[in-house]
Amino acid sequence: MERIKAARGSTLRCKGWRQEAILRMLENNLENAEKPEDLIVYGGTGKAARNWDAFHRIVETLKSLASDETLLIQSGKPVAVFKTHADAPRVLIANANLVPHWSTWEKFYELEKLGLTMYGQMTAGGWSYIGSQGIIQGTYETLAECARQHFGGSLQGRFVLTGGMGGMGGAQPLAAKMNGAVCLDVEVDERRIMKRVERGYCDLLIRDLDEALGLVRDARGDNLACSVGLVGNCAEVHPEIVSRGIVPDIVTDQTSAHDPLGGYIPKGVSVKDAVSLRAADPKGYLRRSYESIAIHVRAMLEFQRRGSVVFEYGNNIRGHAVEAGVGNAFDFKGFVPLFIRPMFCEGRGPFRWVATTGNPEDILRTDRVVIRDFKDNQGLVRWVKLAEEFVPWEGLPARVCWLGYGERAKFGMTINRMVRDGELSGPIVITRDHLDAGSVASPYRETEGMKDGSDAIADWPILNALLNTAAGADLVAVHNGGGVGIGYSTHAGALLVCDGTPEAERRIQRVLTTDPGLGVVRHADAGYEAAVKFAEDRGVRMPMRE
């Protein structure tokens, strides 16, 4: 198997650091990938490139790409290079975007089989995945807000039950532990649990439910924060926990339910058998997946009825449960309207930065800047200190913290000046999740229950991509279906290279203002008073309010 690892050090293979940094981010995706042999990064079948031939052509093109040229990627395949200008993006990506009437999994599978498209998930096809560390602060912040709303600000002694330990779900055990909770995470693929244990995201791998529940009981009694990965299927384990009368404090889920064919595994099917069954009988596989999703969600609904705080963590499990006949699946809400939207109103979201030379000291030095420059934000300072203690490096060293409008541009320019002044060993890449304040339309996730009913309006992520292109982001990507599945979302990603030059500083200032700024505008336009006031206070110009 060809194993890709991101280049380290200061040697360039490309004609400039902008191209080199983008190439290293692509390689880093695959260094952290769940199934690198298939170019699958995370999220069921989320890929970095359409096939190996396309991957190698992307690499060779990036190496020869001039600093006034732009490479176009159509669903994981390099299709053209055009001369643009020095401040234009070096790479533009569009993944899995189908005409709306045809935007279904069925049509996607048909076109994928013909070799015409690929599923890019979010950061997989946007070359910005940094391992489970990329999602961990979002999971931490979600659980912390849940604690503030329901448990007096702490999850100490509380029991969190969830499922899924893949590229996104793998952050859950550690995020829960960092909040003081006891987490039981049910995962059908034992290898995924082993990976999380090896990397420090989960404490224990257990194969027996009685043993797992005993560990949870003892840890709660001792107020000991810990995490247990249980090998099992949620559609079997959760109903059994219900039958025993056990009521977790919090129940959520990050299995790959967004992709009932390529990701979710039905009860009674092993990981190995799932591969052959998908190929031999995809319709039968889907039927069994929907049946299991229905059982899974009914158990979650019963936990809620008995007093658990239950929420969907953005994998569209409720939507597929409705298709499977669970008419009241939406009786529990998603994590964004419950816990995250107030942060979106300030353009606050998952800001990430990556040390392209592979030197972890670069990240630790920038951590000190966060603690110094944002010392009044005690939650942010606490997060950075916890991250240094608990979060392991995966691939190229990286950090994530939720910064808002104004903060992102300030910090980005500081990073660029540190590169310029030699305080860091080399350029830093700034990127983010597609899950952000103004970059996604996803009615079952980020835009669920918008105040003005604009849940399904997809103009905003398109505007986000256009605006970031105009502002000079180094890479801009527009995808269909990330997080929740084909046809259920439209979203955009962006990437910036801090190489210490004055030109980079100008691009950074523009993009890190426009990108979160559109999030503020999107929520102000929807009628959120907090966003309206924030926009007015920060001088964000909105013609309809002038």
C-alpha cells in the first residue's frame, strides 16, 4: 500500500510556499486518513482525491504551478490550470455539486460509479483535515455549553453515552473527559477504538457491555473523568441499556449515519461483512441500515423521555430515521440551535492553524500568543492549556480554537509577523472546518431552526466562497453533502498560507475579516438581535439596515 506522509522541514518542492503548503495539507489529509489506501480520509467515504492517478497528477501540478496560476479541481480530479494573478487562490475546488433536482445519494452513486464525481465530505476534499484534533474543540464547547445549561456548569460525575469513533466521532471521548464526564462511546469497528486509545483520545477498549457499564458506574461514583470505547453496534447496545433502566445524563451520536450505504453499519453485520454486502446487495444493505437507524433513534427518544439530555450531533440520523418510519425523530434537536448559535452570531467558529515544517514548537509558541492576546477570554485560555495537556499531535502539528470576527484577523496577522521575524521555523497554514458561522447551509445541522425560516437558503455558502476568492484565500472549496449526506447541505472551506510576506499579511487581513464577517451578516439578516448589535458595534456594513 502506498502510504502518504506530509513533508516536513524547509525544503521546497514547489515554486513557492503557497503551493508547497497546500501540497503538505493534502498529504497531511492522507497521513491522518482512516482508509488511506482508498484515499478515504473520514466520514464514511469522504475522499481527498478521486483516484490515485488524479492524486498524483494533483501533486505534480502543484509542484509546477506558478505563483500567478490557479489549479481547478473538479470532484477530486485536476482539470485545468489558468493564469490568474498573484493574489488569486492557487487552488479552487468543487466537490459533488449536483443540480438540485438530481442531488440524491442514488444519483450520486450512479455518477460515482461512472467515475464522474466523488464525495469530499467537508475538510477531506478541501484538504484541511487535521485528524480528530480538528473537531475536538467544537465537541468540547458543545458539551461545555450543555453543562452550563443543564448541569450547573460541570459534567463531573455525569454519564455521556454516544456512538461512533471515526474521524469526527473520535474526538468525543476526550472532549467529554476534558469536561469532567464519564463517556461510553459505542463503536462497531474495533480498529477505530484501538486507534483512539493509541493516540490518547480514549482511555479503554472494552468488548463486554457489563464490564463497560461497571467501569462507568465506578468512575461516576469516584467523580473520575474517563472514557470507555465499547466494541458494539448502537442499534443493539442502546436498546439493551434502555431495557436495564439506565438513564445517561447526555446522549448523542456521531456514527456515519449521514451515509447509510458507505458509512453506517447495520446491526448483525460485521465490519468485514459490510464491505462485501454493500457490493453484492446495496439495496438490501440500505434497507438494513435504515432499520437499524430507526432502532437507534427510538432508543435515543426513549432516553430523552426518561430524562436524558439528547441531541443530534450533525450526522442526519434523525432525517434518515424519519425515512425509516420514525415520525417523531425530530423530537430531539441538533447541537447548533441548542448550543452553538450564539457563538455564530459573533462570527465565532473553528479556527485552525498548522505548522507546515512539522515543528511542534511553532504551535506551542503561538499558543502563548493566544493566552497573551486573548487573556480576557478565560474559556479560550483554559481550552488552550487543556489542549496542550490532553490533545496529541496528529500528522503535522496543529491547534484549533474558536475565534470570532476581529479576533481571527488579529491573530492571523500576528502569526504572519512571527514567521517574518523568524520566531517560527516556517510558514503556518490557517484553515477551518466547513462548519462555521457563514459558510454552510444545512437544515438538519448548522442552519436548523433559523429564526427567519431560512434554513435551506444555500446562497450564503456560495457567497462565502465567492467572497473569500475575491479576498485572496489561497484555497477555496465548495462542496455538497458534507456532514449530513448528498443533497442535505452546501458548504465552503478556505485556507490561507502565512509565509511572512507583506502580500500574505494583506490577504490574511482581508480573508479573516470577510470569512467570519459573512457569518455575522448571515445571522443578523436572519433577525438574531445579538448578531445585529454585534455588526453595528463592529461597523459591519449592511445596506438593508442603513
